Amino acid sequence: MPDTTSGYQDWVGYADQAQYVGVDDAVALSAISNAADAVVTFAGRLLRRDGVIVPWEYALQLGAAYTLVTAYMQLAQGFIVGLEAASSTGEANDNWTYVKADLTRGIAGLNPTFQPITCGYVDVNFNFGYPRDRSQRPTDGAGLVYSPTISAPNAGSDVAYSTPNNARQLVTSIYLVLTTSSHAATRTITITINVGGSVVYKLNAPATVTASETARITLGQGLTYGGSVAAGMYMPLPEGLILPADSGFTTSTANIDTADQWGPCVIGVTEWASME
């Protein structure tokens, strides 16, 4: 029962009853970023049973990019009346950071979430918190538009790309370059797009590539299918092509020579976090 002899009753009307923290409860603090070594700072206020509002703070070190990190914060009994998150990185640095705070019942880490508190995107210029801001799902918002570069594979190998874990990407363009050796052979190029291991889209390049040539291939939404090795080849991408984690695309080069070299690949994406 509440302590009616203190100022607790004067404050309790301002608190959300669903955000009551019991003696065995904890706040699960989770975050993920596409930047390495990001730091998310959670700062909150707890209304204790004695009517005193106590501030608390926790710095969550994220480590590797695209790695979901969760920590459990044990608090005193009382109501959570405020919680805010800030990130050391964000869109100002061409990165995103997504945060989530949940109230758990029972021993920390063993019981499922009892009550969500807040979730959303934060960056170096914008803090996100409860009760000020409306919660965002990972797929809410415009997403981050940028162009990651895929490293060149070894000579004689094809390009393979997979969406990072804990992310989903709307792919708007792909740019590929193949430089062939002097070996006399006709190379035929196929580009395959898969979602979750299932092929959803396959394109054959509109021209073949022979010895000592440089083939430039551009795939994009709204492009027409055509071109040549000399002029550059163009192929359409499907509208709204969203690749979740464990999805991506590959090139398949028939008659590839051990000295043929695919160069670094540049793709245009809009990216969101994924916590599935």
C-alpha cells in the first residue's frame, strides 16, 4: 500500500500507473546503431514512495555496428515519471541510432516485457523520451538515405551483398564495374536478388563481355533495360525493393576468368533499424 504519511499521495496523481517499478522489476534499456562504438545515454526520473524524485543515468556502450545491446537497470520502488535517451552519433554523421526502453516484471532478463516506456530514433541533435515524445517503431520515419560501398571481391570471384543484421534497406540503385582479363571468353552476367534466401528478382545483362573490356552496369528504379559494354548497361530495379536482414544480391558471371576483377560496388539505400 502507498505510504499515506508522506508527500507520496501529492505526487502520485501525476504519474502513469502503468510505469510503476516494483522491488523485483527492472528497466530494459536497448539500443542499436549503424555506427560502430556509439554510446547511448539514458537519463530518467523516478518518483519514490517517500515523494522524492530521484534522477538516474545509464550509458550504454554499443560496440560493433548493427549489434543490438540490452542492459537492465534496477531501480527503487516508485513511478517512472521521465526517461530520455541521447546518442553520441546520428544523422548528422550519416548514421542512425534506435533506442527502446521497457519495464520488465520479475528478475531482470528472465521475464518478458510488461510495459513499453518509450522507443524511437535519436541522434546528436535530437533526444527522445517519455512522456514528451510519441513512440516510434523501427520502420517509422523517413529512414536514412546514404550510399554504402561494398568492397571488391577477390579476382575471379563474383559480388555478393547482404543487408546487415538488425537493419532493413530500401534499395534504389546499384552500380557495378567488371574489368576482364585478356583471356578469350564470352562472359554472361546475371544479377540475382534474394529475400530471406528466396530468389525474387533475376536479370541478365543486356550485353556480353569479352576479353580486356570494362563493363559498367547501373541498376535503378525507373531505368529501362538496355545499353552496351561501351556505352554502359542499364537494368531496372523493382519499385519498393526492401531487403530485410539475410537478404541481398549476387552477380553470377559465366566463364569468369581467374584474373577478371569486379570493382567496389556502390548502392543507394534508405535504411531503417530492425529489431525482429
